[in-house]
Amino acid sequence: MRPDDTASGQRVSYGYTNQQTQVVSYPGDTLPWVPTAQQQLGGAGDTDLFISSELVTHPTDGYIYALERRGERTDGVWKMVRNETIRLTSG
């Protein structure tokens, strides 16, 4: 992948508790890797919608990625409706 390439897919939720990674995956999640670090830059939403911008690190390629994602809940089920990762720089 070149630095200007994009790829669809993003996990909905990452958590780090007691130095353990927790990942929650929902329909529409197609990212084949789990970030080793994550920093949310901004987010917004309500009980049935979220929009998030994040920086994450890839577990093996040494790059930092920008993640843009949007999730919606319909009839109690969360689904990703917009996912985009952009490889930024080695980190």
C-alpha cells in the first residue's frame, strides 16, 4: 500500500483495560488487523449514531493510520456505514 492509498474497514470499538486489548466488532467491520495503539482525535454522536476520527498504529507495518468512521444503530443493532483508513507515516 502506498501512503496515499485508502482501505475500507474499521473496528467499532477498541478498549485497553489492565493492559489488555478489547475489540468489539460489528457488521460492516472489514479491517483485517487490530491496532496496537489508538488515540481519538474527535468524535460526536448520540444514542443511535457516532462519528469518530482517530490515529492508530498498525501491528506489523510500522505505520500510523488516520481512521474516519461512522456507525448507526437501527432496531438495536450497530452497523458501520462509513469506514476509511489512510496510511500517513511510519511511526
